[in-house]
Amino acid sequence: MKSNIMVLLLGTALSASISCFAIEQEIDLTTDNFNVFTHLADKYIATHIKLQPFIKKSTFGMSYTSFDENVFPKVGFIGYQYTDSHEKDSLVKLQLFKSAKGWAVVNILDNDKIDKANPTYTYKTDHVRNKQSGKVKVATAQESEAWFNQQGIIHNVRSTSISCYVTKDSSKASCHTIYGLKDDGKVSCFSKSYLMAREQDIWKMIKEINYDQKVSYSSGELKVIKPFSKRCS
């Protein structure tokens, strides 16, 4: 009887080990899959962050950016919202980077920061307009981040996306930040738009513009267009 029990226990333990091994094997860190993001984030948080008691957990703002259709490098972001018994939220914001070895968590952001304004990687290119497009997107994100903090809404921002249209000579750009703002339990889409200008290779905000305005490719003058629909992840 004892022998049968030992065999049964050994079989159960072996089965559990194989099952755990199979689960680990299913996580391919080189795939562009948000399951990879949550897997890495959960491991990082368990190791590096002491959480306060919470009753609900959810993700927000998950995204990644590719450069010239490359398999790597890529950058990514995942946010976690932890809600306690008093309906108060605490946030964890993580930045990821994809190398030849796959995805990894590389930075934790302060709660008053957004990932687009604090890049962990700068893509190098000889194409002048693409290079300046990358720079002006960061400058726009930094303008938006500062405005979020000035307005006291940064803690409720759940997603951000930046788009910029750069002139032929890369001297001006019309840029739009679309952000998801949590209010009364729901996330709604809003936008903040700027006319940006380059001075000695530094992009600065000239003025705020409307979401339906865009610079002319050749002249840099603002014109009214039919804007894209606002979408928040």
C-alpha cells in the first residue's frame, strides 16, 4: 500500500514538473506578443517591486514600436493598474526592449512620466526626414508629458500615441498626441496638438494647433484636413 502511494505521489510530482516546464517552454521571448509582455512584467514586479494590498489588477497602454520593419531592435511598454479596497489606483509603468535574444524589461518609469517622452533607445538612420521625425516625436511627447503634469491628470493617463508630419526640409512639423484618459472608471480619447519648429537641430513648440491642422509638405504653412479618428488602446 505504501509503495503504491509513493508511486502515485512521485507520478504526480513528475507530472507537475513536466507541466511547469511545458508552460515555460511556451513563452518565446522573441515573439511580438503581449503575452510575452505580461509574462516578463509579472516576473519583474514580483522580484523588484513591493506592492500594497489590492483587490483588482489590470493592464493598460500595451504597445510596441518597430523600426524599418526590423525583427529587432524594438521598444515596448506595459502599464499595470492596481486598485485597492478603497477604489484607489496605484500604477506600475514598465519599458521593454527587444534585442536578438528577445524581449526584456529595461526600465521602470515614475508615475509622472510617459514612455514616449523617455525613450530607452534611439534608432539611427541616415534618412534626414525620418531622423527628424523621430526627434520631433520625442519633443512632442515631452511637451505633452509636461502638460499632463501641469493639469494634474498624469495619474489618469492610460495610453499615449504620437504622430508627426514633417516638412520636406525638416524645419517644421505638425504633431498630435492622442491620449486615453480614465474618468469615472472609463477611458476616453482626447488629443493635444502642436506646431513644432527645428532650431539648430532642437525641436521646440511654437504654438498649439487644432487636431484638424497639418503643415504643408513644401511650404510649412498650416492647412485644414480631415483628421483620422481618435483611437486609444
